[in-house]
Amino acid sequence: MTGLPGGLPVRVPAEGLPPRVRIHEVGPRDGLQNEQAVVPVEIKAEFVRRLAAAGLGTIEATSFVHPKWVPQLADAEQLMPMLTDLGGAERAPGSPRTEPDTGSAGTAAGGARAAGGGAAGGGAAGGGAAETGTGGTAAAGRTASGGAAPGPGASGGAVPGGAVPGGAVPGADSRTTDSRSAGCADAASGAGRDPGAGARGPRPAPRLPVLVPNERGLERALALGVRDIAVFGSATESFARANLNRTVAESLAMFEPVVARAAEAGARVRGYLSMCFGDPWEGAVPAGQVVRAARALLDMGCDELSLGDTIGVATPGQVTALLAALGAAGVPVSRIAVHFHDTYGQALANTLAALQYGVTTVDASAGGLGGCPYAKSATGNLATEDLVWMLHGLGIETGVDLGRLTATSVWMAAHLGRPSPSRTVRALAGAPSDQER
Ligand code: HMG
Ligand code: MG
């Protein structure tokens, strides 16, 4: 059974875009944290496995936050050991981290640490010296050449610490695979090998970062051998209060020892910054306010900065303007990721603006799951399938097999009891088979 005929989307590269993009998959965390029902931990583990099998090289697995604040993710201690074979908690506490990918952020971080012992970039000179990825400043990132960020799921060689076979979907047995998802996988195979998925063969073990708000969260994560974490700050006071029970300054002070201790433990640290483009309580957020908080996160040692459009209100010109403001403040574009929610249907357009600026790391959520329990107007994230469709159409490599990914989202939607909001999932899952045509 086939869904779409082969050759779609048609690959037509556009000028000034990177050859490869690293997708930071947030479905298991940002997606499931917003579900009314708590998804059983076995299903969560299976979700992560299927995402890995679809070629996603970075999968944000869960959060080590207060269980009363986000009960949906209260099972982090159960989940991570279930993913040890994927690299989730495989290393003994205190052992040095491996480098599961060679993405631009990791390269930059390694450089910054080697050169500066922890403080990641202190202005244009510091950041620029550390950069080997997209080329230092935002201005450099604008050039067409700027963005080869070798993606973790791409055709690079295997990395110590395990590999996900490129073939079978682990755990895709009759108990957990419904007929629609099977049909979807067929649709992909019928359409031929997805060219954007890269070469077949063993894939590097995925990175499985987790959210950590404070030292208590870090302790919990490190005790399980996690070596890839994210702190999450806010550009606005209202959201800092709602999400972290702290002011912006207090939350930054809370993160400082977390980032320092994580670095000592050899962990990679992402810094999220929410409400970068608008806030449900405060309205427009001045770029200068975002830049100050962004600099604070990078200066305390975050390897990567993810700019959150938490409530999905950004438009492409605003994205470009904020990236330019960050560039002018010495933040290298290679350290920046974008995290768009799709409330107003702008997430793909905003992503394209960011890619044109030189960004090569894009957050997305399988099936478009997502939201934030502490920002009512946050809907789902940019759907990974919609992103992959656009990127592959642009000839940009992602390492992701769209058919497998779609099958995963259809499978998860069945567990959640509602259809995926992703346009691509709906189109592919509903595409008529050859027999039906
Ligand atoms: P608090 O109530 O101020 O906590 O919450 P506290 O520091 O006063 O501590 C109170 C008690 O909680 C203590 O226990 C601590 O040990 C315990 P007691 O001594 O009373 O027995 N505690 C913890 N227990 C387990 N794990 C922990 C932890 N921390 C404290 N980590 C806190 C402060 C930060 C903990 C709370 O506000 C919290 O957990 N917030 C998390 C909210 C959240 O996860 N939001 C969603 C993620 S952000 C997002 O979705 C946006 C993003 O996607 C980007 C975008 O879209 O923009 C990333
Ligand atoms: Mg989010």
C-alpha cells in the first residue's frame, strides 16, 4: 500500500539556506507536559524510541521539575532508566560526557569551554573565537555559506554509546502499532527513501536532554547519569513568576549554580528563553529586554540559547529583527535555536526567516503536540512533520524519515484519543492508497 507517489515534496533548494538543520524534538517534553491525561511511562518510552528510529538525533525526553507543578512529567525517574540503551542515562554519574553529535552548538560549547573554562562567550570577541560552526556573528551567519551544522541524525558515522538501527522500529509490535500507523509507514516506503533522511545505516545514539529548573532538579538528573540538560528562563517578569515562582533576576540566580555544576559534571546545557516575541500578560516584549536575558544565560555558561515564542505570536520580520539585535549584542547565530509555537499559524514562516538568518537548530514537536501549562495561550509547537516537509522540499538534510515520524505521531494520537494537529500528518495519514485511488 502506498500513500503519496514518490518524489514529493519536490526538492528545490533556495539560496542562502543551510545544507542541514538539526531538529531538536520536544514532543515528549513540551508536547506531553500539556496533555490533560498523564501518559503511561511505557508509552512515553516507546514514543522516544520511535522518534529515535525515525532519525531524530535530539529528543527532549522529560523534565526534572517539581512534580506538583507538572504532574504529567512526574515519572522522570522511571522514564530515563528505560532509555539507557538509547543513551538516556547510560553513563555512570560523574563519568565524562561523550559527544553524540557534531552540531554547531556542541562545537561552539566545546570551543568556549576549552578556551575559557566555562563562560561561554562574553561578547562578540569571546563568542566569535569559540565558533567553528556557522561563522561567528549573526552578520556572518547571514551569508549563504553560513550554516553547515552537521545533524546528529544525518549520515555521519556511529558514535560510541550505542546506535539505533536504521531498519526496524524498535518495539513496533502488534500491541502498540495500530493499522493506521502501519499504513503510514507503508506510505513512506511506497514513496521511496526520503532523500532528506540521509543514508541508511547505523545512526548515532540520540541526545536525550531534560529540563532542569534548579539544583534539586539537576541532582535528580545527574544521579541518573543524564548529561544533557536545559534551564528555562523568561524574558518577562509575568511568565517568570507564573512558570518558576521567581522574578527574572531570581530565576537567573537560580540557574547560575545549576549551569556551573552541570558544566563541572561534563553536561551540555541549553538555555531556553520564553516570551521572546510577546507575552500574554505584558503584550509586546522589547527586543532589548530579550537580549539582556539572553546574554545573561549565555554569559553564565549555557552552550545554546533557544528563543521561545511561547504563545506563537511572532511574525517573520520580528524574528529577523530579534536575531539582528542579538547579533549586535555579540550573540553568535550558531549558538541560537528557535522554538516556535504555532498558535497563529506563523511557525513555519518564522522558521524560514530564522534559517535565512543563519540559524541551523530548530525545535519542533512530533505531530504538533505541545503548549505550556503556565501560559494559557500557548498551543502546540511547530509540528516536526510540517518542518521536515518544508526542509526536505528545500533540499535541506535533516536525517529524519518522514514516513516513520508520521507513523509515530499517528500512533501517539491514537493513545491520546485525538487526531494530530499537524497538517502534514493529516495529509500523509489520510492520503489514499494506490488501491483506493
Ligand atoms: P517553588 O514552589 O518556588 O519551589 O517552585 P521551592 O524552591 O520553594 O521548593 C519547594 C519544595 O519543592 C521543596 O521541597 C523543594 O525540595 C521541592 P520541601 O523542602 O518543601 O519538601 N522542589 C523540587 N522537587 C523536585 N524537583 C525539583 C524541585 N524543586 C524544588 N526540581 C520550581 C519552583 C522551579 C520548582 C517550580 O516553579 C517548577 O517546578 N516549575 C516548572 C514549571 C515548568 O516545568 N513549566 C513548563 C516548562 S517551561 C516551557 O514549557 C517553555 C519552553 O517550552 C519554551 C517556550 O515555549 O517558550 C521551555
Ligand atoms: Mg515551548
